[in-house]
Amino acid sequence: MTARRVLFIDLAPAAGGSVVSLYHLASHLDTAQYEPAIVLSRQNPFDRFATAGIPSVRVQTPQWQQQQPGAVSTMRAGRLGEAMRRGRLAGPWHFAGDLRRYRNDVLPLVGPIAAAIERFRPAIVHLNDNVSLSRPGVRAAWRTGRPAICHCRSFDPPVTLDRWLLAPRLAGLIFISQAVAQQQTAALRTHIDSRVIANAVDLAEFDVPSDASALRAELGVPLDAPLIGSLGRITAWKGQHIFIDALARVSQQHPGVHGVVVGAPDQSDGTAYAESLRRQAQKNGLAERLHFTGPRRDVPQILASLDILVHSAVRPEPFGR
């Protein structure tokens, strides 16, 4: 029996939960039945697909490039933009923004992704997030005549163009939870064959001896000091600023407490939010007891080192991982 080719596409700029979950999915396929390949953003440093022997193609994703804000972006961030978003012209304003993003962020990617599809000739194109985050891939699959599915891992809602132009082109949807399924199904307003499939967890990664003192020694945290941690991409909606506020309040009663923030700044935010967290720590007297590690691969060992793990997201958490 010939293995069926599956082309996975994830255009995220960083190694977040969706990419890690995709890695576990693709690397555990039965290679006698499936032959996987990956399309990733060139900005994404995630390299474990190559280690697993899965061929990959990198494409430039213009929406994640750091650019100076133009006149339109400046206007959108100002008072006029705020008034337009909330006033009677909110509908046309948002629709115009969707058209602009489609032109600037989607269309430049369709050609390179279509070329990868033609080269690999998959039986199916697997787009690793919601319709709203998979627009170039949906369009490219449609252009090449290949069936495509979206693996919905977040609550990002589809916009009007998604419902009109993209959703009808999909062969199916996968949702990572009932919550995501309910939200996305209601927002899409159309029937598409779908399934709820929970994310897989590789228990072998956690079934290893862990030295709870290793991280403490690395960071200079005493063995008897309480250690509280926050793990995840550093981005405002993940709420690391809430974590720091809480840690500052706890330290008033427990002055020996230490905190650790594990993760890399989300490229869509740049470095501004991460830098604001360091200033916040300094202002609250935590500069010597709040540790920023950057991205780490030894998450099981880090978890074993913590006394408390904090999740402080300020928006509903879809648990993409």
C-alpha cells in the first residue's frame, strides 16, 4: 500500500502551542500509511521537524516582519481609528481592514505555498489553525485543486471574507475541544464536516527522572525558597503582567519568594511587551528574584522545579498545546 502524502502548513512566527502540537502529531504518524511534509514560516525557529526526519519548506511571512508603522497603521492606532472602530462606520471600517490584510498578508503567500503543494502533491493539505489564521493555505489548496482541512486550535473568529471566500473551500474541520468547536461553528455560520480530536500528549517526555534542584541552581534560587512560574509565549493576552503583579503582592508576605517566566516574546508583539515586564519587575522590587529564561525545551524538568505553576491569561485560553 502506498503511503498517503499529507502536507501540514503552520505559518506561526514562533514555537507556540500549535506548532508543538503539530510536531507531536506529524512525528507519531504511521509512516507505512502516511508520508508527512511541513510548510513553516521562515521566521519560526522551531527545528524539531528536521530532527524527526520530516521534510520542510520555509516561506517568508510578511505579516510577521518588523516594519515601521505607515500612515494607515498610525491612523488606526490614533483617535480617528478608535472612533471608526466603535462608531456607525465600524462595519465598513473592519471590512476595509480585512481587505487590506488579505492584500498585504495573504496574497503574497499563496504562490509559494501553492508551489510547495505542487511539488509535494499531497492527498490532503492540513492547515494547522483556524480559518482566520490559515488564509494563504486555504487559497493555495483551492488554486491547486487539493482538499484542505483546518485544525482549529484557537478562538480567533472568522471575519466576513473568511466565511464568504474560504470556509466553503474546506473539506473539513478538526477542533481541539468542544469549546473551540462551539465557538468556531457558531462564528462560521455554515455546515462543514467536523470532528473534535483532543491534542495528544507524549507521556514519555514526562516519564524521565527530573532533578528539581537543577533549575534552582542555574537561576541562583535557594532550595528552600518558594518558586512560582509562568510558562508560555510572552504576549499581552497571556497575562505575564498579571503574574508579576501577583508575585509582588505575595512577596510582601513571603519576601524570599522567587518567580520565573519561561518563554519567548511573541513576534507579533515585538519586544515591547517583554521589555515592559522587566521594567514592571524592577518597579516592584523583583529584579533580583524574577528570572526570565527565554524559550526552553526542558519543560518537564522546569515543572518539577516549581512549587506553583500560574496561568494568568486575560482572554479565554484555547489550550493549543
